[in-house]
Amino acid sequence: MSYATQMEAARAGVVTPQMQAVAQKEGRDPAFIRDLVARGRVAIPANVHHAALDPNGIGFELRTKINVNLGTSRDWSDLDMEMSKARTAVALGAESIMDLSCCGDTRTFRRKLVAECPAIIGTVPIYDAVVHYHKPLGTITPQEWIDALRMHAEDGVDFVTLHCAMNRESAARIKRTGRVMNVVSRGGALMFAWMEMTGNENPFYERFDEVLDICRAHDVTISLGDSCRPGCLADAGDEAQTAELVTLGELVTRAWERDVQVIVEGPGHVPLDQVAAQMKLEQTVCHGAPFYVLGPLVTDVAPGYDHITAAIGGAVAATAGASFLCYVTPAEHLRLPDEADVREGIIAFRIAAHAADVAKGLPHARDWDDRMARARQRLDWEAQFAEAIDPEKARRYRAQAAPEEQQTCSMCGNFCSVKNMNDALAGLEVNVIEADGGAAAAGADDVERGDAADGDPHRL
């Protein structure tokens, strides 16, 4: 018997090939993965048309996964460069790629990604509808919005971000309460503007049952977009964000009733002391559905370094309840990222994800760190490079400052505590002064005598 979705199969007690693959990667029993999928706590985005997919599971009980945003803009529309970014992302270990293209031949690029890329592929149909229909926003019809979703599902994308909760009620709340940054979600802002111009309700909210029919037919996971996510610290946890989360929780239940997998999107910009609380709130209000967060960025003042401020928030978020981290690059808020920015963002978020997995106590998460520690204790540089999260950079840095004492590095040399402890424990003589360094030794004695004479504690 065939099943329409991973969730339907799981609820029937069936372990699919995708669940089996996820179980092997996670080092878990396949029945454990199946049961989490059945409960909605794990999503395995796996469109039936994505033949090249290497499946991954997204859920708090599993390893934290990383999503990489890429795609064209009107100012930078080189599709070949975006495809190169996608290959870089896969090579660096990102489990998911989200195509946010809003210019050029978006459908050809999307189909190429699906045909060639083993990562989970996500898209935002609201963006693409504007490009595909190529007409004024206010003239797009409710049916055309729905048809854009159907096109993406038929093209093989594994998950779609739909800004379902940006409805007439939430739009009125935005206008009534006021925010510093208003709506920073691109899809949310487009839908807000469309509703204002047409007077219509958001079709993804009003016709949610039809949305579920499309997603069920192709096993597309819905990523419920957070249109009211805070775009600055001042808006974090406000009425608009919290009320939208309640609506998203209601939509989660409706999707699960139809065996459609769901991910819930979250902030945004959040003060560090609020991050964990927001993760716990989502887990409660959205019934434990996997939580997908952008960062969150824990300060607003680091343009050029937002991959760092976001990775700080991401590590805390993933420890406290998030399952899926959307990376942020150094170019955030400034320009479309280039391939070097993509690399920096991925590495920063892989570090954040792994730190969270260790903190959560996931089985075998610490094994990687322990292997590195043993390699460092042995001063085995090749083993250290092999365990490094970015082996190329680690090897390059060491090569740029080759030490005289090859066992050590150029920071410590013969003062290396690891080398000296190894020698001392082995019963060997520890000598930090080279054999021909008599003059150096005499000089050191003079310095010590000078220190004693003049009492300067900084001369050593």
C-alpha cells in the first residue's frame, strides 16, 4: 500500500526508506524516527518528485539542521553563481537550501536545483508569483497565489514557506499597535500590501484546506512563515508576534489532521535573555512542531558581523527548542551574499548547531569533540585537520606561520604546555631553551635580575 505523505505512513506504522535513511544518519532506531514523524515532532521534507534527495529529519530530538538561503535579486541575477553557492553549501554540510530568487528565470533554476541537489529544497511561492505573473501586485488574483504554490509543489520542492497567518486580523493589529520595524518578512509584507490594495483576505489562510490538498498530493512540508517576526530587539515578543504564533498553532493542528508535515518559523531579532523563553513558548503553543529560526540575532548593531550575532542566538535557540537554523551571512542587511559570505555563514551556524547538540546531550554528539581533544593531546596535526569543522582554513592558518618546533605551533613553540606535559609525564627532560641558546639564557637571567632591581612587574 502506498501512502501520500511521510506522516501518513508513520501513523500507519510504516517505516519508509526516508525514515530509514534518517535513522541511520542519526544513529537511532527507525521505529523511534517513525514515531516522532507520526506525532509531528519530526518532519522529513521529501517531495515525491525530488529523486536526488538525500533525506534529513528536522526535530528537536535529532541533530540541529542548517538551512542556507540563496537566490537572485534584481541587482544580482547570476543564476550560475547561485548554483555554485548551492554546491558550496552541500560540500560544507548544509542539509537544506532555500531558493529565494525574485528575478530572472526562476522556474528553470528551481527545477535545476531539484534535479541536481541532494539537499532539502525550500521556496517561497509568494515571491515567485510576482516574478512568474509579471504584473502589478494588486492585480494578482487569489487563484493565482494558489496556482503558484501548486507550480512549486509540482516542480519538486520539499518545503514551502507560506505566510498564512498574515491575515486581515493580523494586518489590522500591525496598524493599530505600531512597531519600530513594522513587517520585515518579505512575503509577509507583500501579502500585507496585497490585502491593503484589494481588500481581500489572504488566500493561503482563507483557502487553507486547498493548500493542504496540494501539499498532501506531493508530500510538501509546510513551513508556516512568521510574517510578524521581530526585525529588531524593540519588537521582540510584542503583541503582533505572539498573536501570530497562536494562529500558527491552530494551522499546525489543521495540517496534522490531513497528515501534512509542518515546520513553524520563528524570529528574527531577540535579546539574548529572551531567546530560550521564546523557544519554550513556541513548543507549547505550536504543539511541539519543529521550530525553524532565523538566527535569532541578539543585537541590532553588527552589520558585517551578523553571522556572529545570529550564531550566538542560534546556539541558545537550538539548545532550548529550535530544530532548524536558517543561517545568516556577514552580508545580512547589506547586500546579496557572495560565495565567501555563504561559506562564513555556514561555518558559523554549523558551530552553533553542534554546540547546541552537545548541550542537549544527543547521543554521540560529543564524540567529535573528544576525537579532536585526543588529537590535540597527541600533537597530531593531521588528525586535528581531519576533525576540524573547516579543515582547509585550519591547515592554511598553520601553514601561514610555520613553527620552528614542528610539534608545536608558532604561538607557544617550546613553551607548549601539551608538549611539555607529555614529556614530563614520560620522564623526559623538559627544556624550553634551545641547546645553542646560551646567550638567550643569559639574557633571560639579566631580565630577571633587572625585574628584581627595578620592581617593574611587566618586565618578564
